[in-house]
Amino acid sequence: MTAPLLVAMPGNEAMAHKLAPMLAAEVGGIELRSFPDGETYLRFMSSLSDRTLVIVCTLDRPNEKILPLLFAAATARELGATKVGLVAPYLAYMRQDRRFKPGEAVTSREVARLVSDRFDWLVTVDPHLHRYGSLAEIYTIPTCVVHAAPLISQWIREHVSNPLIIGTDIESEQWVSAVAHDADAPYSVLEKIRRADRDVEISIRDMQHLDGRTPVLVDDIISSGRTMLEAVRLIMQPGAPKPVCVAVHGLFADLSDILLVQTGARVVTSNSVPHKTNDIDVAELVASAITGLRS
Ligand code: R5P
């Protein structure tokens, strides 16, 4: 059987090179650039005939990535790829899971339709499943979700002594309690009201006293950073250990990585989105998920 071909869309090279040996895959090349008018030029640099192609493309800042990704998948089929899988460690648009106001687009469904039409399967890491029970509600292709919680617990065990795990909203309680259980630490959950994209109010519901513990705030996504920034401000106490902010996906809009570091907090993310705060490696779990879907 020919080895599968892994192709990294721009910015995903590090993940593709980590995955390749775990999958006994070859890394293929792609030329992708913009014409002067902004249209996309795309060319595969390896033969795709009769091969399984795995495209690695995390979907932070998705609008600029989705059209080239769809071109790539369609072209791969034209060039003879037998299967085309997508590894999108961060899956965009999942938070638009309802028509909150009349007339709004439920973009999670639209992205799911576009991806399902072009790919044979999808592997992702902790998609934001809030009002959907599973990806199968909107994706019509086989999907496999990697859960970063055990890796987060392991990171906390190895790097933080005497932690108190803190979830940033009530919805995160189940997830946060699992992280805390595996990290052998107590946990508390804050209350969050989001009034607008950049207007978040966080309050303490029933928090355990820090008692010298290091607060470890955990969330699935840091986007504008308002949730983490407000939480850090709320729990930061003079003389107490500085908080650690841990997220699966660091999107860091609005320079929120810099703003968070300026508070004195340590910021740690998984490598689902490449960033200098990546200290939790999901590649091995992603490789197992790919193997499971391909077999
Ligand atoms: C929301 O439900 C998520 O779990 C995150 O808390 C949220 O996406 C963070 O967004 P931001 O960084 O913009 O406050």
C-alpha cells in the first residue's frame, strides 16, 4: 500500500512534520500564493494519483483559509487522490451554533456543509460543542474528536505545584472537573455573562479559597481574551501566586496574548494553533485519531 501523503497548508508545517513519522506518511509539497488581485494560485508538488491525501489546516482566522482549502480538496480528487482527509486541529465557526437574533447566519452549519462536501473525513481537537451534542449533528462525514483534557491535566501535574483549577463559566464545569480530577487538584467555576464580543463580565459564584494555591484558569478557546483577562483580574491577589491561563486553542485576537502576559499571568496553549505559548502537544493523539479513521 502506498504511504499516505500529508500536505500542510501554510502555517501547518510543524504539525504535518510531527504527524508524518507517526503515520508512516510522506510529506508532500503545495505551492499556494495570491495573484496580484488577491485570487488564489494553488499547485500540488507531489503526485496524488491513487493516494490517500491528508491535508493539515488549522482553522484559526478561517476566512482566508477556507477557500484555498476547498480548492485543494477538489483539485486533489481531480488529480486522482482516492481519499482526502482533513486535519483541522482548531475547527472554526463552532460558536455560531444558533440563530441568536432573527436573520443571523448559523455559520457552523454552513462550514460543516462545505467541509463535508469536499472531504472524506475530519479530525479535530476539542471543537466548541455547546449547543450541538456532537459533530455528527452538522458534519455528514466521519469525524474524530481528540480531547486535550488529559494532556492539560498532565501539564498541570508536571508544571504547577499546589494548583486550584478554575473554569471560566458554568458550562465548562464538566470539562473542568475532569481536568481537575486527573490533575489531582480541587476546582471552582466562575460565572460569565457575555454582553458583546468584547464585553464580558465574570463573577465569583462559590470559589474555594486560594489558600496559597496557584490559580489555573482553563478554557477551550482564548479569542479576544476578554474572558481570561476578566477572570485573571478577578482572582489576582497581592502576594498570591500568579495565575496560569491554559487553553486548548489560542486564537489571540486583539493582541490578547500580550495583554494577558502583561497581567503577570503565564499563558499556555496546545499546538492546535501554532503560537509561542504552545506547551501542550496534541500531535500523538491527532495521529491516533487519523489512524482510527483510516483503518
Ligand atoms: C466560550 O464559550 C468559550 O468557552 C470561551 O470562553 C470564549 O470563546 C473565549 O472568548 P474570548 O477570549 O473572546 O472571551
